Amino acid sequence: MDDLIKNIEYKKFNYHEIILTVALLLSLIFTGGLYWYHCIIPILLIAICLISKLRQIKSSATIYSLLILAVSVISLYNTKGDFQTGVYEIEKIVLFIAALLSGTILNKKETITYGVYISSVVCALFGIIVYCGLFEPGEYLLNDFGQIRLQSFFKYANTTACFFAMGYYSGLKVYQTTQKSFHLYAEMVILIAMLLTMSKALIPMFFVLGLFYIYRNKEISCFYVNSIIWSLIFIIPIILLVEKRIYFISFIVAIVCIILGANVRIIKTEKNAIIVWVCFLITGIVAGIVLLVVKPYLFTTFSQRITYMADSLETLLKNIIIGSGPGSWRVLKYSFQSAGYNVLYMHNSILQFAFENGIVFTFLLIGLICKSLWVSVKKKNDELAIILLLLLSHSFIDFDLSFGTMLIVLGVVCGKEAFENNKMDEHRRIKLPFSIIIVSCICLSCVYMVTEYRVRASFEKACLEEAYDEALEKSNTLEWLCPRDSILQLNIASLIEKTSGEIPEVKSRIDKARVLSPADPVPYEAYVYYNMNEKNLKQFCLTYINMRPRYEGTHQTVKNFINRAFERSIINEEKRNALLEEMGEIRFDLKVYDRDELLDRIMNQRQKERKEVE
């Protein structure tokens, strides 16, 4: 009877918990909340919950939230990147804060467990259907040099794998609590989908953390080990069938794997399950070392990410307190990169937070995660501890915390675990005012995001329909909302040129864009095209090269500058050839290779070899 009552209580969720789960699901479906406009509905839903539970919000959490928001805003004010991009990153931080506060008013941790579990099942089912060719793939799959990887809603395989791992362990907890057999089938779906992501970093983490979980929850060890054994047996046939485009059979094989994994036990005792798992881990470690020695190219992405991080350290140390500004890395990286990579994220969320928001923000975040982790382990909330461990460890080698879905999960877990039994929450006098302040900030952010989205959508629609006069009119409202948006200034300049053709106004807008985002090469490129003359052309080229010296596209753009000047009769042919030769020498000194030249060299070499053979 006690077990029956426990199971019934487990299923009782109030409207706040249902809305929070819906917010998580919606952020997941909208590309994992990677873009600011995909975070609007989740923030709105969570804000509604916070308003209705205003008096229950913990004052310690509100003070922490205000502090972390203040640090972020200070960093944004002093940004060295594009201001509007920084605003979008701040909006994600607001989403994290809203989730954090909502976590403090949860009555039970099962809400988090069920929310992550259900979302993972939905994501995994969709991912497998797409992977097996039953739905148009699009960006839901990644064809990585012939290796097809499942990406699902996130459209990024590694973060998808991380989310599946969190969902799998949450599902184990749900099964332990309810003992409903259909959860075993759902667990197999998540597990197969996670393995199909082929994440070289996350899957080993998943296996290592499994030892921690089954050691502390021995009653689940048999299913855990057997489910992985069955998945590993069937996963290679599924991959091979999909590569050969035998889609329907691959889907049938996946269903057979799910059924066998949920029902058939190869390992039948807890002791044997743990022994088998330890042996499996040792074998996996040895195999990983052998692969690293024999096929090191499989780990090239990891070395590339180390390069991103190492390149960023010097600039990070120069602005260590408040950072270079939210969203600034994607622009500033060009000035210090040692190779010509072109990525938007550092692939290390923690280090990127330190780079953009400063060390104070980063310490506040890591401190919160560590405290939540300590509380989870102490209270034996193992599924929450694993969620935190996965997010923290994987974020050091990827950009998981750039996704709104991951920020919601992190915020809710930390809110639930870190702010319980805090003495500060006993002071009722400071509780309500701080709650009102932080929830008001969240609501104002919601209003701003919704307003910008509506205005920007109508502006972009007018541009696409080539209704340039209408677009120019709508741009006035958008400019009022986003006065420091450099890309908007370039768009307005383009519209002015297409409508009135007032070149002085066009130049003024482009110059404004360049001033708003001085490190961004895009506004400067437009500035050069409109202001070049014989005297300043060389200096423009040198300045542009200094903005991103090792990026391959830079030197091609410089060639375009020079050729455009020649076409406009700004310089003669002799001057053009001299400038091209001088800029080519600079490129050679920087060891940046032109792909066209390399292809010509390869083709010439092959022609010589053929002539020699003949």
C-alpha cells in the first residue's frame, strides 16, 4: 500500500510543473534554443509560473540572480564585439535565471527527472525516425565524411548525445520509482539514439558515469548492462544499413533491438553486471589508446578545439574581470587565431563564459554548479548529480551551454538543489522586494524579445518581398529597438541605395556600422568598397588583413578590393599588379595558403608526372 501511495504521489504534478515541462519541450523542438528567438516562448511560460508563485521564490536565489545579471550587463556595456549579438546572449542568461528561480519553487525533484526524460524520449524517437529514412532528414542528420550521425532537434550531434545521456539516467530513476515496464522500451529508444550520434567525447563519459550510477543503484545494474550489450550488438548493422540506404530494414532492426533490450537478460545477477561493466570499461580505455596511436586523425576535432582555447587565452587575460562582452568571441577570434578556422563558438562553454563575461561571472556559475552537485550526491539524487556532471564536463569541450534547452535544465537543477535550507530565505522582509525586482527584469526581457521579434520579422518579410520602401519605414522602429545593431545599419544602407540612392546617407550608415562593431570585418568590408581611392587603398587592405590575418577568406577579399578599384579606374593595371604582389607576399609570410593556387599546383604537378610517364 505504501508503494502504491508513493507511486500516486509521484505522478501528481501541478500546473507550474506542467508548464515548466512544456517550456523545456518547446525549447528542444526549436533547435534546442540555440537562437534567441527560439527562447521567447520558454521564457514567457516560465515567467508566468514565477509571477504566480512570486512569494515562494527563495531570496538567496534572487540575490544570486541579480548579481549574475548585473555582471553580465556590465560586460555587455563594455563589449568589444557587436552589441546586439551581446544582447541575444544576455537573453539566454535571462532564460537561465528564470529556470533557476523556477527550480527553487518546485515541490519535488521528480518534475526535473520526468521533464528531461520525456523530452529525451521525444527527441530520440524523432531522431531514429529521421535516421532510418522515414522522414526528410535535412539538418537533423550530419553526413560527416560518409559517416551519418544523428542530430535530431538540436541539429548538433554532440549536444544531442549529451541530452540523451541525461535523459537516459533520468529514465532509469523513473523506472526505479514506478517499476513500469514500458519505461524500459523508452530507455532503449534513448540509448540507441545516443549511440547513433557517434559522439567520441560524450559516449565514453556516459559509460564512465554509468559505473557511478550502478554502484549506487545496484538494483538497476542488470537492465543497464544488458541494454548496452544489446545496443552495441545491433548498432553497427543499423549504421551499415542506413549507409546503404536500406532504410525500412534498418528501422525494423532498431525495433528488434528495443524489444530484446527491454525484455531479454544476458547478464542476470547484479554482481556479474558490475564485473562485466568494469571489464567493458577497461577494454574501452585500452581500445581508445590504441585508436589514438594507430588512427590519430579520428581525434583531430579535439586538437582543433584545443587550438581555439589556446588562442583565446591571451585576450582572456587582458579582460579577465568583466570579459570582452557577451557574444564577442565570434568576432574577436579573427584577430588572434593561429589557424584559419571559422566557427561561432569556442567549443568550451566555461572558457567562453570567462572570455566574454569575465572571471567573476564564471566563478559564480561554476560555484553554483559545484554546490548543486555536492548537495545532489549527499542527498543521493544520483540522476541530478549525473545531469550536472555531464553538463559541466562536456561543456569544457563543447558549447552545450549556448543552447537554451541545456540552460533550462541546468537552471532548474541548480535552483532545486543549491538553494534549499538557506538561512537567508528566512528573512521575509527582503524576500518579496528582491523577487519583484528580478521577475520584473525577466518580464521586461520577454516584452523586449517579443517586440523585437515581431518588428524584425515584418522588416525581413518586406525585404524578402522586395518592398524596399516599406522595409525602410519599418527599419525606423527596429532601429529604435536595436540602436547599436551594426548589421541593421548595413541593411538600412542597402535599402537606401535601392530606394533613394543617396550615397552620402549610405556611407553614413556604413560608417556607423563600422564604429558600432570595430572588430567585425563585415562592416569594414562595406566601408572599404564605398570609400576607397588611390591613396588609401593600400592602407585599407593592410587594416583589413590585420583584422583577421590568418583567415583564408581575408586575402581573397583583399584581392577583390584591388580588382574592384581597378574596374572603377581608381588605379591602373601597373598599380594593381604591384598591390596584388605585395599583398601576396604578406599572405605568404603569414603562411596562409590560397586554395585556388594549391589546386593549380596540384594539377600542374599531376600533368608533369603524366608527361614523364608518357
